[in-house]
Amino acid sequence: MKILFVASEAVPFCKTGGLADVVGTLAQKLGAAGHEVCVFLPKYRDVRAPRLDEGSALSLDVPFGGASVPVGLRLLQRRMVATYFVDHPPFFDREGLYASQGRDHEDNARRFALFSRAALEGAKAVGFKPDIVHAHDWQTGLVCAHLKRTYAADPHFSGAGSVFTVHNMAYQGNFPPAALGEAGFGAEDWTADGLEYYGRVSYLKAGLAYADRITTVSPTYAREIQESRDRGFGFEGLLKRRSSVLSGILNGLDTEVWDPARDAALCRRYGPSDAPAGKAVCKEALQQECGLDVRRDRPLIGVVSRLDYQKGLDLALPALEPLLARAQFVALGTGDPALTESLVALERRHPGAVHFHRSFDETFAHRVYAAGDLFLMPSRFEPCGLGQMIAMRYGAVPVAARTGGLVDTVFEEAAAGRPANGFLCEPNDQASLREALGRAVGAYRGPRWDALVRAAMGGDFSWDRSVESYLRVYRQAARS
């Protein structure tokens, strides 16, 4: 198949979260499976792509806001995938992909409207005629609307099916009504079945309403966003009406990047057969690095997370503090100032037991996964979650909320062909979280502990099954 990806971020070029991991890795896996994959990304200021600016750029004029806007395309071939960067400095040559200093860029509506149109015009300009157009999250929701409205009679896209993947319903791209005309749509699209959402234009809704097939990033999250407003964010009715074309496909991990047996960031590499010895060395090294007491008899609880209301860490800290006489805690994250101050205060109150790493550091994150005995993810909601999968691959047993993709990967009770591999609590329930943490800390080095670590490391979090599921959805979309 010829598959056109349109996304606002992808590893290894630009990243703010799990969206980038999924787009970058899935594209490469599809390419390795023999499909022709072409990715369109914005050319942000901080795109990490050596030599990208050395070659010549293809220029094209993109219809936008009733005029034509000049845009450049720069190509980078990486392994089996061609990536085109949409180069328009007034929109993308700035600090931050979506925001700067904690505030969204005020022209995000214009930036991603232009990008969405430029990706489709760019595919035409480079002669890439897709079987499938796969758009990701609100930043590219307009791509699906354009395919149904603007390009419906364009022979370049005849027969092309569209797939829209929602990575997190909380991020919607809702803008004032004026954004409608500038994006290239008219009054006929300002309807409850079109782009209107409570008096605003919703780029997320554009994808949900117009895509031939909709996916999200875990089976449980696909069900949750249809069932309640606090998961569907007002789109639950639309999603329920479109349930026949909605499916949940669990994300995978890039097992080349996340592999404790080959991880250059670790002072001692290890696999399932020598995990106890390897993790003990990594744990002691991290304790020394962070100024913690060197104690093998106390479980080290790790967190690698955005500091955000969604992640539930405001509930976790009061539940965790009473356990710090017999456990240690290392957190890595940036975000909410109030939560940042709470972590700083916790560190001050418990020297030798708590370390808070205040800036994001990918290498340090690898060391936290390797050193951790337990990994905490008390999310209020979690579309998929990669942290719990990475932690398990490194032998850190998760303590997670019973929501979204966490339910699909963490099991406290064994079932047929599926061993227990972690601990679960109810989301947004501090008492339940306190009990789960107590069970986890109490289990450390007990009779079940080695079996829990083996089960965690034995999970299959590769992309193989997920790729097959996406190909099945692509075939359905192409027949729509």
C-alpha cells in the first residue's frame, strides 16, 4: 500500500509526547513491512535532522485564507520512509511546537490549517498518490475534512481512504468561528455534523466527523470515550454514532530503543535471565547519583511523567509520603508549577529517600526505568501509556490506575495465559491508590516478587500485532 502520514511530530525529528513515538515508529514498521510510506511534518526551528537544509527545497503555492501562500518542502529519507518537512518560517521557525513559556501560540489555528492543506498539496507536488491518508490528532483533523470536501473530485486522491487517530481526546484544537473560512471551509460546514462544536471550530471534530475510519490508542480507551463525558469531552455522542468505524489499537514500543540488554545509558546492561543482578547495580548507581541512601532492602519507586492534572500525581504524593520510611522515590518531569513545588517540598522533607529531577533528560529517564523496582502511573485517564510498558520491559513493576491502556497492559490478577504483572487502583481515588501502593511495597522481595518481575519483562509490547491491526483498518478504509 501507499500510505501518507500527516502529523505534527514524529521521532527522531521533533517530540513533545507519545504521539511522536507512535508516528515515527509506526511509519518505519510499515515501511519495513514493504509498504511505501511518506510522512509530512512541519519544519520547526528545533527539528533534529542533520543536513536537512543542505539540499534544494521544492517550492509550491498553497491555497490559504483566500490567497496563495508560498511553502517549501524539504525531503529526508530515513531507512524505508520518505519524510517531507513543510517549511514556512513565519509559522514554524519559533520556540516550541505548540506553545512557548506555557502559553499556546495564538496563531495555532492558522499554523495547522496551512500545514494540513500543504501536506495534501505537497503529496500532489511530489507525485505521491496514496491508497491511505493517515492523520493524527487535532493538528491534522482538517486533512480528513479536506479529503471529503475540498479534494472529493481530485483524481490524485480518488480511491484514497482516510484514517484519523486520536492520541488524546483532551487536546481538541477548538478555535473561534473565523478560523473556518481561513482554513478553506464555508457556511455549509458550520453544522452539528460538520466542524461546529459549541460555537467554535473544532479541528479534532473535523477528523472524527469526516475520516473513513477512526482509531485510538487502546481498546479500553476506545470504549471509554464513547461512554462518558469526562473521557469523550463532549464528543461521546458523535463517537457512539460512529462506533462501527471506531477501533482501539494498542500502541507498541520501539524495542530497539527500549532494551535493557543493549541500552547505552545503563551502567550495567541486563536481560530477563540476569535482571536481579543487573537491576541491583543500576539501582545502587542511581541512588548514589541522586544522593539517596544506598539501600537494597527498600523498593525504589520511579516516575517519568508530564506534571499534569491528567497524570494524577497530585493524588499520589499524599498517598506515597507515609511509605517513605520503607521506600524511596525518584521523579522526573516538568510542567505544572504547583505540582513542581509539591515535589520540591517532598524532597526537602525526606532527604535520602526522595529525589526530584526538575528538567527532562532522556538518558536519566532510561536510568530511572532500569533502577526502579516499582513504577507509578496513577493517571486519571490514560489513552494508552508507554511508561508502564517501558517500565515492565526494564523489570520495574507498575502501580497503575484502572483506566485506558493501563487496564489493557497491567494485570493484578492472573488469568488464563496471562500472569499477574503489576498493581491496580481506581482512577481519581486516593484511598484506592494508597492501598495499591501499600500492596506493592509490601510485596517487594516477598515470595511473589520474582514472578512479578519475570511476568513484567515477559510481556510482548512490540509493534508486530499493532501493525497488523492498522493494516486491517487501512484495508477497511480503502473500501469505504
